[in-house]
Amino acid sequence: MFIHKTNFLMRALYPNFTWRIPTTEKTIFLTFDDGPIPDITEFVLETLAQYQAQASFFCIGDNITKHSTVFQQIYDAGHAIGNHTFNHLRGWDTPDERYYQNFEACEKAIRHHASDLAQPKLFRPPHGRIKRSQAAQIQQSHEIVMWDVLTGDYSAALSPETVLQKTLQHTESGSIVVFHDSLKAAKNMCYTLPRMLEHFKEKGYSFQKIA
């Protein structure tokens, strides 16, 4: 069973993480993990621009290094940029020292290519899995951002229509919604994203970055 909507128990286990953003406005917070990737991230940027939408991109440091021109496009468009480790490490399976070094390597890549980045420092653990000891160290400098709605765009077991339907069903004001600008998620994400933006824009919602 795929859990699209974060439940109370998950939030209660890590109450110091950001799962939603309370708001009285009709606002949704789109996030994208695992990029930047040529073509796919560029599709996302073009689609967001069509709907005057802002978003937050949790980037893998290795991808920033490999695809720095695409990363620059994210930065130039004014979106928020977050740390997603350098090699997409699963915290539960990684010694703390190595995990933090990998986190720092990603941070270095971000600052190298966006040295004047003036925004809150954001981090999302790959797979959403991180030890409390790792989180405690990272939270000394960064806000750990999780999610309210997991689209499931990366799952080969879910059709594009199912991803769209579940995303529309569970998203509401204040939701942090996770998409992936990755090869694995491309089919479902490219189908769902423009249709989701159109649906909620017609209902008067705006799309903002996490700040």
C-alpha cells in the first residue's frame, strides 16, 4: 500500500521536522527531489513558469556538479534550493560521519554554483530516512523539510492517472507536495504536474517556494 498522505503518527515521530506549512491563504508548496537532470528539470521549470508557480528543489550534489547549467536555470528562475546529500544516501544505512560529510559535500556544491544564495537553508533526507543523531547535527544549520503529500510519481506500479488522482485528492492549503525531477519519475511527473497546476490554479491557489 502506497502512503500518499502523511499521517499523524509519521509527523509525531519527528515533530521538529517541517511536514506542512500552516497558512490562511490558498497556497501549495511544490517540491522536487533528485535533480537537476537535463530535459526533465527543464520541463519542470518551463511548466512552472507557465503557471507563475514557484517551487523548492532538493538537489543531489553530484547532479549539481554534472549538470551545473541546469542547476543555474533553477537558481536564475528564483526557486528555493535545498540539500539532498551528494550521493542520495539513505541515512538509516549510513554511518553518521559519512552521512554528514556527504551532506557537507552537497552544501559545498550548492554554494559554489550559487554563492550569493540568500535564503533559508533547507535539507530533505533521501527516502525520508534519517537517524535522530544525523538530524540533530544537520538541524544546527538547516531546516529539515519532509512532506504532506507524496505523489508517488517514481513508482512503476502507479499509472499516471492514479498519481494525478491521488495527488489532487490529498493536496490542500499548506501542503508540501513531493515530485521528482528524475528519469525514474519522468513519465508520471510530466503527466501529473501540468494537470495539477491547472486544476488548483482554476480554484484560486498559488504555488510558493519554502522560505
